[in-house]
Amino acid sequence: MAKPVRMADIAQRLQISVVSVSKALAGKPGVSEEMRARVVALAQEMGYEAAKSRPEPAGTGNLGVLVPSRFFAENAFYTSLYRSLLLRSADAGFGCMLEIVSPEAERDGLLPALVTGRKVDGVIFMGNTREEYLRAVSASGLPCLLLDFRMPGGEFDCVASDNLEGGIALTRHLLEGGRRRIGFVGSIRSTSSIMDRYLGYQCALREAGIVPREAWLLEDRDENGEFIPLKLPAELPDAFLCSCDEVAYNLVNQLRAAGFEVPRDLAVCGYDDYRFSTLCQPPLTSYRVNVDLMAEMAVSRLDAALRRQPAAAVYCIVPGRLIVRGSTAPASGAAALPAL
């Protein structure tokens, strides 16, 4: 069955932006009449079918993305997630505007310019945001959605990776490779995602009859969410599961500086499967997050809210998949699993 034609396909053929295609098809200003005619003609030729019986939401036509600064500074994962949001928003006919929230603004509840200036119709919070700040923005009346984290109470739509399953899959992989003394690197109270990955790690260990050791739970960030140097325990485990690829990359380098070799002396797993997973030597085993599907679901849910389509708040869990690389080669005597 042929894939449906998307606005992005039309934009690529004409070498213009998806937003321009959306405006041309919707009869909105912002494109020349000549370009509008070319877009409409090509859309008909390619068999593009616009969504039917969907009332157009009144407003700016923009979605806002708010992300605390601690999550966006050189964070390859959130950069990739925002890129996917841009593309999926354009496919749905929206512009997408980003504002980085400073620690002071988040702490003091200072509303972002995107909200006070009424520049957007709805807001996506990307990365664990203070509950007080989230509620302050929500009080403005704009529909809000949480992306890559959840908030207790079920008040807001949430879209997140399957962090629990990811923690289980990575820990089981280490166990199957002969590693039974396994530690976790991550400040579990820092974000709901890290907590869920830790719970998955705990679940897999206890299923195997292993009680996790507190001495092998290492903090990786401070109370403000900023990365901190890792403090290695006096007695090292056979393996570490880390909260993200960047932390795993830093751990591998720290172990090497201390005279240990990965995976000979101990195995290391990351999470997210972005830039640091392949920069690391050896490359990191990780859990690949499906950012494209996360972005698609987030835009779809917010679009429905803007169109006043009634629905109870949902927690959407997006599955990822285990990616096996050299950082978790089996311990001596264990059967090897296929690598990527």
C-alpha cells in the first residue's frame, strides 16, 4: 500500500518550506499567488489529500515549546527531539516556536514571552519542568502537553518514551551477558524519566533474584539538574546502567583514566542512543528512543485540544528498542548476543 503524500513531500519537490506549503493549501497569506498555484497543482498531481472535516483552530497557528535551560545546553537528545517537533508541527500546518526557560524564571514563575505575547496557541513542555511553573503557564488558558516526562495526578497529556521497559531491557541484556553485579548511574529524583529507568533496572534485577546495592547507585547531577563529577565506589560492580548516553560516555572516560577497561573490567550501558553513543570508545550499548513518533503524538494530541475535541488526559508511552554495541561485550564464559 502506497504511503500517503505529506506536505513535506510537496515542499521537497518545490524546494520550499513545509510551512509555505501549509499556508498555500489553506489559502493563508504569506506566499505569492504564483507559488500558491504551483503548490495546489502539485498537490493534486501527487494525490495529496488534506484532512477532512477538521475545523481550523482560530489563533496564531503556532505551537510553543518551552524547555528549561538545564536540558538544552548541548543536549543532543533534546536538540533532536525539537527538530522532530518542527517537522511534525509543519506537517500538521503549525509553526513551532522555542523558548528556553532560565532557572530564575522557572523558580519565580515568570511567564515566557511566547505566552505573555500570545504568540502561540498551545504549549509543549519539553523536559522535566517545575510543577509550579507548569501550573503558572497552564493558568494562562493555553492547552499544555508534557513531552518526555510525566506529572502525578493525570491532569495533563503526557508523551514519553517507555523508560520502564528500557531499563528492564538494558538490565536483562547485562544479565544475559554474564554480569550480575550491576549498578545504576543517575539521580533518580531529578526527572521522572530517570526514576522510571531506575525502576526498570530494579525490576529486572529482582526478577533474577538479585537485590540492588545502594552503594552502586551513583548520583550524576545536582539539585539544579546540572551534571556533577561521578564518585566511583570503592568496590566496583560488573556493569553500570547509566541515565543517558552522555553520562555513560563520561563514565567510560573516567574509568579509563582510573586504569579500567570497558568492557573487559566492567560493561557500561547508555540511554537514548544519540551522539555520545557512537562518539564513545567502545561504542555504547543503548536504548534507542523513537523521537519522531514522540513528536508526532505530541503534536497530534495538542492539535486535538486546539480543535476542542473532548478527551480525557492521556499518558502516551512510546516504545523504543535495544541497540547492542561493544561496551557490553559478555563477561568471560557467557554467550555473546548479536551486536548492531
